[in-house]
Amino acid sequence: MLILKCPAQLQLLEETLRKSLPTTLPVLGTVMTVARGNPASHEVLVDSWPHFRIVLTRLRPEDHRDPRDYYTNQLSVFYRDKGALQALLEGTEAVTRERAFQIMGMQDGLDEAVQEVASTRGQKVETIRYRALISPEPPRPRTQMPPGLRLASVSPSHVPLLNATWALGGNARSRAFLLGLVRTLPSACLLDPRGRPVSWSLLDGQGSLRHGFTVPAWRGRGLTGVVLAVLGRQLHARGFPIFCYMLPHNTASLHALQAVGFVPQPGTFYMILGTPK
């Protein structure tokens, strides 16, 4: 695999990946984040250049600090044929025996291929299936911001609340991961008069809007749209696709996202979590 570092190469790859949206969403978002300062410390690999069969984005090896941390060890994959995927997985680029991982992609068959290779290497694998949504323009809030609330970026002091309300969180590794996002990537939240977050969203290393949440007492007031509009405008100004992904049974959140301009995309957004047994 070749590591792409040249800005011209990354720009050409970005243009190529755009032609295959939405299938390339997590890979495209990561490539763009790497090309625009690389705050998440990822790298972009291809099997050949300029004619590639597979693209892999991953955390830089020198930044692997905890072998059991699948939060930080994020990878995304886009492939043009399954032979290239199989060769990648059977090599040492993505799935290893010693290290937990999180692989994201939007191609059917990815989860089965990862499961097959990971099981032979002593990894326990869980697949979470999401619905991806794209907002062609910055989200449009349905309501004005209620009196008494103010916009702000998420603060490191807010991370314990974010960690406690995240379905995949609640532990020290997830807390450290969220803290890293808050410190290095854009975020937005609404604070009540006492300075406590009531609604928020973060941007991750794949360029996705993630970890959105509104506390129960403030739901039903359109706060999600206000927060997403702030981040959406930033993404739009930098040329990023404005996207997120949601569990398909979370109908309330899906309806809220569609109400502010998000459009559900075909296919499944796979998040594959692997941990050593």
C-alpha cells in the first residue's frame, strides 16, 4: 500500500471519490480532513496510484497508544473490487490479532469480509448498521433559538456529560476519544443560563456530524437544527459533504434531521468494531 501525502494527489483522490457518493462518504470525509490540516492524525493509503482498486484511511501507526482502543483506531474503506478488499484484510494493513479496530464503510459485503478475517485472528467483531443522511445545503433550523440559550463550542469540561449520554460511551476510552474530538475538531452546543449544555454535536475525523444529543427536558423545540446549522455552514464553506448517520430505528431523530434538510441515502453505513478476545 502507498501512503498519499502530496496535496495534489489528495485533491485528485477527493475529486475521484466524489463521483461515487454516497458510497465513499466516510473515506471522502477522512481524505478531506487529512488534506486540510489532518487534526485527527489519519493517513490515506491506496494499493496503486493513480489507478487504484482500494482506498484505506487509518490512524497513523505512531499514534496507536492503546491496543484495545477501537474508538481512536478508526479506519474507513472504499474498494472497487472484492479481491482488493480481501487482499487488504488478509495483509496487515487493517485487521491484526493484537489491536482493536473500528472500520467504517458503505459497501455491502464489507462486514462479512471483515468478520471472516477477524475471526481467524482471534478478534471478536460487532457490526452496527446505520442509515446515512446528507444535507445538500447547510441545515435550516425550524425555529429560532429560544431565549436564555446561547451558542458555544463544546468545552472539555462538557465531555463527562457527552460520555454519559453516548450509547457507545460510558468508559475511560470513550471519554478520552471524545475529549480528543472536542480539542481538535469543530463542535457546537447550546448552553442554558447556567452554562450547561442542552444540545450539541461534534465533527469527527471522517468529516461526519456525530454524537448529537439533546437533553430530554429540551427536546421538541428544534434545537438540533440550530446546532447542526452552525456546523453545517462551516462544512459547506470548506467544501465538505454535510453528512451524518443514524440507527434506522431511531425514527424521532431521523424525522428531526429530515425536517432541517437531511436526505436519507441508499445503502447501509457499516461500523464494524473489533476487539481481541
